[in-house]
Amino acid sequence: MTEVSDKPINKGDVIELEIESLAFGAEGVGHLKTDKGSLAVFVEDTVPGDIVKIRIGTMKRKFARGYIVDFIKKSPLRITPRCKHFGSCGGCALQFIDYATQLKIKEQHVKDAITRLGGFEETIVKPIIGCKEPWYYRNKMEFSFSREFKDGVEGRLTLGLHVRRRHHDVTELSACFLMNDYIGGLVTGVRDFFRKKDEKGRLKEISLLNFTMREGKNSGEVMANLTGENGEPDFLDEFAAYLRDFFAQLNGGEQMRGLKETEQPIITPKLVSVYFTQIINFKGRPKKTMERLLWGREFISESLKTADGTELKFRISPRSFFQPNTRQAEVLYGLAIEAAAPKNTDTVFDLFCGAGTIGCFCARRAGKVYGIELNESAVKNARDNADDNGIKNIEFISGDVGKLLGTIGKKPDTVIVDPPRNGMDPKAVEMIVSYAPDKIVYVSCNPSTLARDLGMLKKTGYRLLSVQPVDMFPQTYHIECVALMEK
Ligand SMILES: C[S@@+](CC[C@H](N)C(=O)[O-])C[C@H]1O[C@@H](n2cnc3c(N)ncnc32)[C@H](O)[C@@H]1O
């Protein structure tokens, strides 16, 4: 803890601070000993071990936020970031510390949430499982269009990732190590393509929103999806042809990255699907989303193989959720199935099931699986996925878990949940508990809401057996967990 004199600290004060830890969200945290006790101070762009001179920007009762004025000593944990965009680009937050340290910090975040917010013992949290390959792991990236601003005047069109903590601005990206080597060249090429059209006035009435790339790391299949608002450019066929040329030139050259340390063959990415998505968004009218296949197939295929040797094929369409890290999805799903350990007479609920991935793996071992998912196109994918894999003992229901859970007449032996970041609503928790399953397997992408929901379940008589952190997102502060509860 940094000692200060016993005079009160005020906004604007410049003080010295030692950074002790990294908070969830990747801000450094130090503590000041004040006349009233200890005050947590958050400082962006710092790592544990840094000693910094900061200016106090925000002053609250329980914490303060400061901005770096100068470094007094840089932490030995600091490394040189691999990417030239690190710092400005919002894609990565932790490239300035090595991967082993990132993992330690993430494991501690899970322990903190589970103990402080859930009221459980720290020992319930198992050692984190890291990625074999902490680069080139993403199978999906969304790049945003924006306009440059110079002297208050709107300028050229730009395309890239959002600037860190400034959601309206975009970094002019020309390299990225999260998905594949070709991404920097592709984003540059797509940006140039639309700039030329824009300069000729051909984008006048249309707003371009984003350009999304998805790739099957195991299949090599690639989908590109351009999204615009309130109109369709009249040169979309030319755009699809541009993308086809780009990928044709990669053939035999650029290869699928992120597979080096596995026994998987290295694959050349091949474009199989190009979409234009139009969002109709006029004031006073309901928002509508329409997809149009410009070229190729409606979906890309991907195969996943869990540690027990089960291999399944999945369809991914533009709007369906698919775990963004293929390699670790195989690990995560393996852990979820291992925790559920279904017998061939068991009924299993797969709630928030997306395209049915966990449910399909489960159905290989269970008696019957029911999946519930809000997104209709994901449910369509889920049904096709079950058919494609010859799985007959699974049923998918389209709608809200909180509303539809009660309509399944059968009592589950195990409930698997994988909700979005905000966790489960108390109604859904209540419904699950009313079925009194023997086991609840909770897959979560947010340690805070996980801890909160596990705490709620504990009050109803469920015992927490384990929490397994799995790193799905190296270089970022995000962390996934699989927790197991039993009656
Ligand atoms: C983290 S994803 C998990 C998907 C799937 N388990 C997987 O691993 O691919 C969460 C899913 O919950 C769905 N979802 C969000 N709110 C929901 C709700 N209230 N009822 C049902 N599904 C919901 C989302 O559409 C998304 O597909």
C-alpha cells in the first residue's frame, strides 16, 4: 500500500502510486493509505509492479481513478506488445504482459469473484486451463466502419476495430494476430475498396456498419458478411468478386493459423460464403435485419472434437453464436460434458443452447436432451446440426429460457446452462430449481454473474463442487468457467 500524508486527497492532486494488481477490465489497481483508511485507485495502462506518478481524475467515497503523469519505475512484468496497434486498438488489453502472467491474473479474478460475490471458498477454483496457442485463435472478428474526423470535419471512410474505451472511433487496422495473418491485408483491401466507391459518391445514402469474418479453423471454410443500414450498395457483386479474388490469391500461400501446436493439418482458408446484411432502422419503426446471400453457400461448416474422441460437424450461419475460439471450445465442451457425465437413461436440459453444440455432444451419451435458445436462426442451425450428425434424441425449443423452461414436461437429471454475460435472470434460476435436477453445470463467460448465480443456487440447497476457469480469449481480460453444482 502506498503511504501518503494524512491530508485529504482531492481531484487534481498528483501522487505517487504502486500498482498491486490488475482489475477485471484490465485497469491497474493500487491502494492509498489515507486518513480514513485505504482507498483503491484504478489507473489505465498500468500493470502490477509499476510505480507511477498519477493525477487523480475521479474521486468517489470507496475508490478513485487516476491518470498517468509519469512512470517512476516500470514493472518487470512488462513485455513489448507484439502488435503495433496495441494501446490504441480495443481488440487486446493484455499484450503488454506475457501469457503465463495473464493466466495467473485471470485465475485470480475468478477466485476473487467466487469468494467475494458468491461467498464460496477459494479452493473450489481449479487451476486455469490456458490455450496452447495464444495467438490466431479467433474464428470470428467484426470490423467497424467509421469516418475520420479532422478539425471537426467528417473525412474519409475507415475500417478497423474500435479504439480502446472510445466506441465511436475506429483504429485504422493493418495487422492483427488474433485471427489469421491475412486479416491485416484483407481489412486494408476492403477499406480501400469502399473508399474508392465513397470518393465516387456511390455510398451517399447508405451507412456501412461493419464487415465480419468467420472461419472454420478445422474446416478452413470462410464466411464474409458486410452489414449496412437503410439501403444496399449497387456494387455488391463487385465486392463479392473482390473477396473471391483475394482468397483465390491466398490459395497455396497463406495458411490457417492457430493450429501449429496441435496435430491438426495446416489448412488453406477458402471462401465459401459472402453475405450482405441490411439493418432497416428508421425512427419510429421497428428495427429489422435482413440477410442476403451474395455468393456461395448459406453457412460454413466446422467440426469439433472433444477429448473423449467424439467429433461432430456444425453449421454456422451469419447470426448464430459459435464459441469464438475453436480449439478451446473443444476443451470447454469436453469439460462441460465431463461435469455433466450423463448416463444413457438421463434427461439433460441444454439452456441458452446457441447452435446446439453442447447439447449435441451431450446427446451422444444421454437418453434425451432438450435445448432452449432465443435466437431463431441459431435454433434452425441447431436442428440441422443434430440432423447432420445423425442425432435423434435431441429437441430444440425456440424462445426465452425464463418463459419456456416450464413447458418441458420432463424432469431433467442434469441442467446445463450457458447464458450470455449478464447471467441468468432470477426467474430462470427459480424454474431450474423447481425441476430439482441432481446436477447443474454452469458454463459462464463472466465470473461476476457466475458467482452471483451460484450464490443464488447455493441458497436453494445446491452444493458447489468445482469451478474450472478456461482461457478462451488470450490477450484480453475475458475468461470462461465451467462450474458444477449438485443437490
Ligand atoms: C454464451 S451463448 C452460448 C451458446 C452455446 N451454448 C454455445 O456454446 O455455442 C448464449 C446464448 O444464449 C442465447 N440467449 C440469450 N438470452 C436468452 C434467453 N433469454 N433465452 C434463451 N436464450 C438466450 C443467445 O442467443 C446465445 O446463443
